[in-house]
Amino acid sequence: MLRPNERKAWPSRLRVSMRRMRCKRSACIERPHRFGKRLREGGRYAWALPFALAGIAAPASAQAEEASDALPSALSVTAGASIWSGHFGAPTNTQIVSVVFGARYQIGGLRLVAYIPRMRIRSDGTFFAGLGGTPLFVAPKVGMTDRVRSGFGDLTVGASYLLPHGEARGFDVDLSVRAKVPTASNASQLSTGKADYSVGVDLTKTIGRFTPTVSTVYRIFGDNRQWQFRNGFDVTAGTGYTIGSRCSLVLNYEYVRAASRFIRDAHEVVLGASAPLADDRLRLTTYISKGLSNGAAAVSGGASLSLKL
């Protein structure tokens, strides 16, 4: 009996996270570490979902999840797409595409999010839709009924809270919880049929234009009749870098413990970028990752658009 390993996303493994924009030097500068976390939520991670990398996300993304104290509206919507490709230790290649739609509402330091993915999985192994529309890697050499599966995945809802800056002794501390609700149809074969959960904490500190960050997420999987899943940690370390007043780069290393004896632990490097389009209400986020082990996709990448309403 196995326990799948989830990525992601824009990620977390995208994965792939942008969180807040703060006024700095009279200009709105997005904190790079917030962007890094979005990649994992999306979005994977998405990496991911900024979300949309949820696919972005991250998937990465979730894969683009974005908030700004400088803008009056607290509601934002996002859409993005991510792709994962690799053998995962199997003789044949697996390709996964996730298109994620999401919304977020911010009340002060509290953010409420909801994402749903549209996924297509082409594989001879067993893969499911995980938290935030990122892939849940289970058994690359153990097949399912259909080699190609597509449809809407499970709904992910969650909340995050950024502690007041004064309470963290100069650090930014962000706490998050997520839940994946089994809403996908049985015919799609994309869902485990059980709810999954995650709790996480991000610790970051801005030093000039650099923002080093360390993030830990613990995932809790629901067992079904076929699979007995194993809970595990996702640990990310890296740094963000602000370019100009509104653009960001992020470079992260991510480790995810294998949740199945049929797959190895995942190690990967993720590079992402975020920039506004037209104005601060619309933002483009992109990422690319390179797997360093059979437990991760050989390559993955994605892009998302986030609109502040």
C-alpha cells in the first residue's frame, strides 16, 4: 500500500508564492518571498498558484496568488497553466497539464483562497490531482484503467495569515492551512476520493533587495481503498530578488519526501519571475523547474495571470 508524493506547485512542486505588496521607498515593491510561496501553491507550487501557477504551483502552480495593501480591492482572481514531464523512474514518459482557476479575498493579514484545476494526465503510472491542482505522484510503474485521463480535479480551499511585523522580531512569518475537497467525478479517475490537508509556515527576512526564505509544509493525506497514503514534509529554501520597483525573481531549492514506496524523494530547483502588465492590477508570473531526482518531474514550467478587482 502506498502513499503518494505531492508537488508542487507553480511545486508547490509551481511549488509554486506571492503574497503581499508593500510600500517601500515610495514605490510598491512585491516581496520576492511572497512570490516564491505562490509558486508552491499553485500554483506547485505552482508551484502553484499565484495562483494560477498552481498550478501554479505552481504549479505551480499551483501554481498567481496576489495581494496588495496599496490597491483598494481585496478580491483577486487568477488563471494559469503548468506542465510537468518526466519518467519518474519508469521506462515511459509521463506528461501532466493543469489549468487552474482561482480566487482570493484578503482581510488585513488574513487571506482566503479557493482553486479548482482542469487537468490532463497521460501516463502508464498512477498520478492524481493534489492540493491546488498540482500532481500527486504515487506509482509511475503501476498503471490505472485509462492511460489518458482528463477533467476537473478536486477543489482546494485555504487560509493564510501574515503575522504583524512587530511580533516577528524583524522577520515575516506567514501561517497557512489548505484542504482539498474530493469534488472530481469518479469517471475522471483524477481524485483519490478523500480529503487532503496541509499546514505550513514561511519565515523570511528582507535584506536590501534580497529576501531569503525558508518554508515548511506538512501534508496529510486521506487513505482510500486502493492506497494507504503517507504524510510528509515539503521543505523549501531560497531567495527572492527585487528588480526595479515592481518586478521580482526567485530561486528556490525544494525537497518533498516520497509518499509512496514506488517513488523516490523529490529534489528540484525552481526559477520564477513576476512582473506587472499595464498597471498593478494585472500581473504575469512564470516559472520553470529542473528535477534533481526521479521523484520529481524532469522539467516543469508554467505561467499565470492575476487580476486585482
